[in-house]
Amino acid sequence: MDYLPKDPAILVSSVNMLLRDEEFDTLESLCYNFGTEPKDLKTYLYGHGFVYSDEQKQFRPIGYDKNR
């Protein structure tokens, strides 16, 4: 993958896959590899209904874990 996708659903899937498959140790290292700031990625995806979970090391739908 040479760049991060622009479509929010594909972007979430791609980022979560790269983190899950341990291509990158952290969200920060992934972002710097693709020339973006973690804050910008988090803000963009938050605007599309996703929040980053440090514990799960993945983006999840906002409110997904509230009832757990």
C-alpha cells in the first residue's frame, strides 16, 4: 500500500488491518510512514463516526464499548 485510502470505511479497515497484522507497532509509526499526523487521522475518522482505542489498538465505532 503506497498511500492511505480517502474513503472513511476503507481507511478504517486498512489502518486496523495494518495494526492488527503488526505491520506497524503504533498508530504514530503508521501515520508517519504515510506522511500524516496521528491527530489529523483521528480527527478525520472521528468526524466519520470512529474513535481510536489505545487499549484495542484499533479504530472502533463511537460508542461501541459503552455498554460493556
